[in-house]
Amino acid sequence: MTSIVQYSGKNRIETSGPKYEFISTHTARRTFVCLSIIKGLSATYIMSITGHENIRTMNKYLSISQEAKRKAFFDAWG
């Protein structure tokens, strides 16, 4: 079971249910963008696949993990 908390103004709305009920195509799109960046795919290619027209919009999808930061650092510096 998973709980999602959202706010509408001052109102707190909590929804509970199985995790799979909260997964959407948007979740898949965000996951694709994040994993592609981690794997080293260029932002230009990702944007052409996802249909993003602006890098700023696509960057909202990114949440780069500590593991990805560490990998990038060691790839660059050895």
C-alpha cells in the first residue's frame, strides 16, 4: 500500500491504495528521461524521443541520483 499526499490550497488530500494504481504514462516518461540521462544519452536525443521542445521543461523531469553523480564523477576523473 502507498499513500499520496497532495494539497489543494490549504486542504490536505491523502489518497491510499496499491502502488500500481498511481503509475501512469507520465511516470514512465519521467523514468525514461532519468534513466536515459544516467546511461549517457544526450539531452538532444531524449528530447527528440519524448517530444520536449525546451530543455528547461525536460529538466523538470530530472532527479539525478547520488549513484549517477558518483558514476559521472569517476567517468570524468577516474
